[in-house]
Amino acid sequence: MVRLQLDPPPVPELGCRNRTGVLLVNLGTPEAPTAKALRPWLRQFLSDPRVVELPPLVWQPILNGIILTTRPANSAKKYASIWTAEGSPLKVHTERLAALLDDSLNRGLGENDAHDGIVVAWAMRYGSPAIVDTLTYLRACGVCRILVVPLYPQFAGSTTASALDEVARAMLVWRNLPELRFVRSFPDDPGYIAALAASVREHWAHHGQGDCLVASFHGQPARTDALGDPYRAECLTTARLLGEALDLPPEVLRVTFQSRFGRGKWLEPYTLPTLESLAASGVKRVDVICPGFAADCLETLEEIAMLCRDAFLARGGEAFHAIPCLNTRPEWVAALNGLIRRHLAGWE
């Protein structure tokens, strides 16, 4: 299992062991399902100018005066409904994924060569382990080359770009910098698409196939699309390729966007109203997959599997199935292994 050494000894010569590091980055999670733990986590998340694109003089009074006084308690109840004995599902899956990738990328190394292998570590953009701490750990391991892998298949300024911002910010105080590469996005990666398709087929094999497959992606403000953010286009690419891999007619596969925040217009169609409309129109069973989430989290386990399920059933639907995220599926580990190796070309 990957362990982080948060207070490593100083390393006078960066890269003295000539090692390569892989940094997996996920969004993040509070440390506990409590209002006390949610408040600083939400403050960090919602203070990111990549996430909320409003002038600080306008947004900060709203954030500190309204949102952080009301939202933490409500969010804590939602997190409590999905929390496990091991902690946050997002953190658990991310840590396990890093460990599996560490094993697969270093498979075949002899005991004498293990110290020269690839170092795989993970971090959260918001919360713990922080990107700056994991980068410090990699430097202490003698890493002189780092591949940053944001676990967001589709590029968005509020996710991928924010993660890369934080990597750059963390290195502002480093004098001797490592070589850096990053995976921008992989919405059409064959391994990723194959892993999604395999998860759907496996679900259908155990539960039968529904009348409609809904691919629900995390939402973004509509204005980001108009400003040139490629996120919506990359989501549609993923959905199209998934539909083709499953040989689904276009009318059976629906693409929607969830997790709307605030009153402004976001990318449409919205997931919950679409599910309600499907039920009202006579669709009896739906299967929902969330291709934009690498690991199950609040948005998939509470918003989709609980809130959206209840809404669909309340409108006349009879069966609702939420297909788990890729998490640590073998096909997903293999897909990331291939993606990482392609981006490491020339370094290994």
C-alpha cells in the first residue's frame, strides 16, 4: 500500500537516485462526515478561482457569510450516508488504485532492482493528502521525473487545470525542479472505453439490461462551454464511444449532467429531471453509469444511487440500477497502466 511520508528529511540533490514518479490526483474528500470537517474542506474547494469564477470581493462574502454557515451540516448528512468503516469511499478507492498501479508498473523487477522502479503516489486537490505533501514525498524518494495523472477522463478547467495549477504552485519554492509531464485527458482512450463497457456488460449479466442507459457526467456552468472549455465535447465523445462499444442505438443511450450548484444555467440536460421525465413517459427501468468519475464518491453513491433513484421510482419507474464506477476494476488498472506507460515513453 502506498504510504506518504509527510515530513521527509531534506534532499540536497533532487533526483540523486534518478527515479521516475507517477502522481495520481483526485478531487478530494473531507476527513470525516461532520460539519466541523466539512467547513475547512468546502472553504478550500469553493475558494478555488478555477471552481467559482467570480471576483473574490463578490464571492467571498457569500461563501463565508452564507454557504459556510449553512452547507456544512447539510453536506455532512449526505457524507454520513455513504461513509464506510474504512472512511471516505473516494479516498479508499484512490489509495487502492495507486497501490495496484504501483504493483503493475513495477512487475517483473527483481529484488535488487526494486529501488530503481517507478514510484506511484496519490494526492487530493482539496483535503488530505495534499499535492504539496505528496510531491515532497516523491522528492524524498529521489524522483527526478514526475508524470502527473489527474483522474479526470474529460478535461475541465475546474478539475484538470486546477490540479496542474496546484502542482506548479507547490514547486514555487523548489530550487531544483524535476522534469514534468502530465496527462491532459483521455476521453477516447481505448482502454478506458473498454473498461467502461466491461463494467456495463458485467452489470447486465448479473441484473439484466434496462430500457435505457443514462451516462451522467458532472455538470459545469454553461458559460464555461461558451468560453472554450472542451469538457462537454469530451463527455459527448466518451458517451458516443461507449454506446458504440455496447452496440446501443442512440435512443437507448442518454447523456446528462448532474451536481448543479447555484441558480445559474449549467450544462444540459440535467440528470434528475431527465430521469423523472423518463419515468413519467413510461420507461420502467434505467441503468445509470457515471463515466466521468474514476471512483465512487458522494456524487455517485448519494446523488445518483439514492436521490435520483428515489425520484425515478416516485414518478412511476419500477427499477433503478446505478452501475459502480471503475474504482479498482482490473480492466481499469490495465487501462491506466497502458496510458501511463505511453506517457512515460523515453523516461523509463
